[in-house]
Amino acid sequence: MNQTPSHWQGELPEGWLLVTADRLPAWMLSPFGATWASNPTICQLASAGLACDRVLVGTTDPTETLHEIALGQAGDQHDTVGGPLAAAEARGWNVTVVTDAEEQFSHLKTRFTNLNVVGVSPQCLPVTVEAEEESSCGHVLSAAIHEFEKGKTDLLWVHLNSLGVSWDAPQVWRDGFFDEDDPPPGPAAEIPQFVVTDQTDPDQVSAVRQIFAGELAHLDDWLGRLVATVSNRWQRFGMLLLGLRGIPLGLHGQVGIAPHEPAPYTELTHVPAILVDPADRQASQRYAGLLMPIDFGATVGELIAGTGDQTTRDDSVEENPPELGRSIGRLLEGDVGLWRSGVRDQVYSAGGGGHALTVAGWSLVRPLDGAAKLFVKPDDYFDLSDVADRSRDVSKVLADCLDALVHRRSKADTEPLPAVVADEGTKRR
């Protein structure tokens, strides 16, 4: 584990690059387990920063998650905010957001005077494009590069919404994931949508994943161009790459985006997160504890401001309100105790298809239209083996906690977990 001098706070970043993408699942990226995929830029970012393996979204509403990242908190109930936008404002930084989902930033535009949102018109094409710059991804990333080269931004936030709208990257990107004996992928850019049954050809599901892998490879290539451009101007800067939610790709009976959202299995809630610290702390390290996107909002705010984790250093995890982000600054400092105990002991996820409660050793998913299912974590990476009948005591405890969270009858999300859950999770760390 890297050790960092205590005077790092004096090395304030010259700027910050924040990249968020909707419909970006962790399991489809090579640094997070997709050994058959190729994402060299994202792999380089993981080598330069801290890769966080268990980041779960608390909501499947991407606008809410964007606001949590921006403010370092959920909602507007607090007078102060500790996210990157407030920290940038305090430093006199200019913030530029480049996105194809401009409406998702409308509330933030009215709150921060230093925020310039550059909207890129979204496109939903029927077939793949010919030129790199003509794709949905290319439109956004090339616009971001153009805005940065103007030299008027200190915090560049690039948000990509189109991974859930249109898969229109040039054909060459998807062709690379198909073997000669595979059926050709075709040029269609519309995201496939179908229900997986016992009669579904597995090759049909695999083909969708391969096409999506091509989209991610295309995104990875554009990220390389963006990072190279930023590096030419900033000698010392921080970066965060973060997904907002995943996408159903056949693990739980659905492929594509249907009118009815599926239950919040990790296929939908587990997102990638890579934090590159401007002082190079914890480079090439991995953190396996539970985190939420809101925690990165608080962390980036502190790193931009250079305040460290002094405001929360003496507070226990249980005492921090769940609507506030929990900085991982102490992880970057090499706080061994926090590396072992974790930043969060549970994550509650809610979506249109149900609710879920995840702790260190277990995940309970309750679909709106069925019985709750229990999965062993982190071993059951894809939530495929329901052990609710074999671990009924754990199921009962987590179900009670989940009920309290859903109906907000208590502060269950800040109370210590029962021993039958907490002890088992500790033994598996």
C-alpha cells in the first residue's frame, strides 16, 4: 500500500476531469473483470488511480445520481454542499459541462454561477456511422475536447447519456468482437430489446453483449484522446470516471431497455469507478469496500479544495447521515483501519423494478413482482444463485432492514447491522 506524505494538501490540482456515463456497467469493462474485452485507456486509468470494485447506485434515476455527485449529498435539505461544484466555485474555477443530456443539469445551472453547460444534440440513428466523430459518443467527446482547448475551463465534466440511446459506433468497433464463424453483427444502431427464455438462442444474447463491447471500446478510444488533450495543458490534475447505472444484458431475463425496469440486481446497480488522485496516491490499488456515487462527490470536492478529510475524520461511519457523501480521502492517505473496516457497511438501492440491500457479505434483492432473493457477496458476482432458503436467518434480518428503509420507519440505514449479518461479512473480507 502506498504511503503518502502528510503535506500532500499543499499540492492542489490545476484542474479536474470528471467523466460520467449512463448505462455503463462495471462487469463489461476489462479492469472490472471482462477479460474478453479491450479497454486500454480505462486500464491505464486504473493503473494510475484507485479502482473501486463495489460501487452501487442508490437510485436508478440518473439525474438524481448526477446531482449527488455534483453536490456530495442527496437532495437540497442542507445549507452547505461539499461536492466538486461548490469546491470549484470556492477556488474561482470555471466549470464546463459537455453532455448530450442537457436537461439533467438544468437545476444545477440555476444554483452555480460558474457553471457553463454545453449541450450536444442527442441522436438516435438507425444504423452505425462511418466516421468516428459522427457517432453519439464522438459528438460528445469531440465537443468536450473543443471546449477544453479554448482554455477557459478548470473543471471539465463530460457526461455521456447515449449508451442507453443508440449504439451507433463505426462498424469496425463491433466487428472486432466477432469471430469468423459468428453471424455478422449487422449495422443496426437501435439497442436490441427482448425477453430471455429457455427458447432463446444463447448466441443472440452473446451478440448483443459483443456489440455493446464495441461501443465501450469506441468510448475507450475517445477517452484516450480526451485524457491526452487534458494532459497537454495540466501537469497535475485529478480525474474521476464513474458510471451512473448498468443495463440489462440477459443475466436476469431481459436484454435492453424495456418500458418496465427490472429489479435492482447488480447488473443494473453495480457501476465502475476509478479515481485518479492529483498527488498520485494509491495508484494501481483496488478498494473492495462498499461505496456509492455520492461518496465520490464528497471526495472530489475535498480534493479540489485541498481540505483533506479533516471535517469527518473523527466521525464514525454510523454517525454520518446517509444523505451525505462519505469521503474516501482517508483511503488515499493510507488509513489502514478504514481500508479494513470500510467506508460504508450497507447500500440501499431503489428503482422502478424493486429494492435491494447490500452488505459486505450479502445482497438481498426484492423485485416488485416476486419474492426476495439472497445472494452471497462478493462470490456471487452476477446474482445468479439464490440462497434465501438456506440462509433464512440472514434473509429475515435483511428483509426487516429493507422494510424499514423502504417505508422510512426508522434510521435503520445508520444503525449497526445485526451480528448474524455483520460478523459473516467481516469473516469474508
